[in-house]
Amino acid sequence: MSKLLIALLLCATPLAYAHETALTKVAVQTDLPTMERGADTLMNNCHSCHSLKYIKYRDLMKLGISKQKVDGWRGELGLDTPLLAQMSESDALQSFGTAPPDLSLMTKARDGGPDYVYSYLLGYYLNASGVPGNHIFPETKMPDPLGVSGTSDPAQLNSIKDQARDIVSFLNWAADPQQSARLRLGYYVIGYLLLLTFLLYLVKNQIWSRLD
């Protein structure tokens, strides 16, 4: 029993350590311009190492991003090709010592959701030796993608925060691309049930009026 307890504590340690730093709240946006900017930034800064294997290029067009832009990202790849990283897994292992995680479900997989990813992107800093580190996930091997650790200019920091919000908004969509359609369907179903309930109420009143 004691061995099992120790094993559980060891498994829980990384998660607890990751939450020692408070997460910064982010206002996730769902408008197309924000998500298109997020996709742009992600494709330019992250796609070389990270995949979004559950998202296809066709999905980006369904989102509303122009075919011309999507064609520029996919090159010779088909529209039904997943957004796989440009760097192979073996090259990533050789460069970083670990394979970069897939980003498709990142905002769902992490405790804290979009707030975690946003805080992680803005959590980079330079230590006393000038080496980048990350407050949210100290074990990270990824270089500072937005350059937040190398600037103290308020205007530039605000611009980086906007980029991080855009990326998180896009990743939040990528984690559940059908959410909007599902919500719309839910409204129709609720409306149908309310109408059906009202009609059944009228029928019930008509039947009971005859009994009187």
C-alpha cells in the first residue's frame, strides 16, 4: 500500500509543480479575423515543429480562411492532408531530445485549458546566464516562439500578448472545430422541444376539457 501511495505522489508531482505559478486569464475570441491571425502566427512560428494532426487544410477553408492563403500553407499537399509538422520526429528528437507535442487538443489536454497555453506562451524569461526558461513549464525544450523573454518595451509586449491570444483562440477552435455547429443544433433542438411541449400542453387541455 505504501509503495502505491508513493507512486501516486510521484505521478502527481509534475502536475502540482506546473501549477505553482498562477495562470493568466485570456479572453478567447471566436471571430474569424482573430482566428486567422492566430493561424498565421502558428503556421509561421510553430508549424515547423508542431503538428495539428486532427485538423486538415480543408477545415481551415471551412473556418473561413481564403483558399489562396490555405494553398500557400499546404503547397503541393492535398486539401484533406492533416497539418503535420515540417520537421520529422527523428530530427526533432535529435534537436530537442523529445518530440514536440501535437497541438490539436492542447487547450483541452492541459489543466487550465486556454489559460494554460496563453500563460505558457508568455511565461518565457531570461535567467541570470541569459538562457531562456519558462515559469509555467520549466522542463520545456521549446525556444521562446514569440520573443517575449527578449523585450521590455510595453508596446511590443502588448503586441506579443495579442499574438498569444490569437494563437490560443485558434487552438481553442482546433480542439473542437464542430463546437459552433453543435451549439447551433442544440438551440434548434431546444426550440423544437419547447414547441412540442407547448403543442402537447394544448392537446392535453383539449382532451381534459371533454372530460369536464
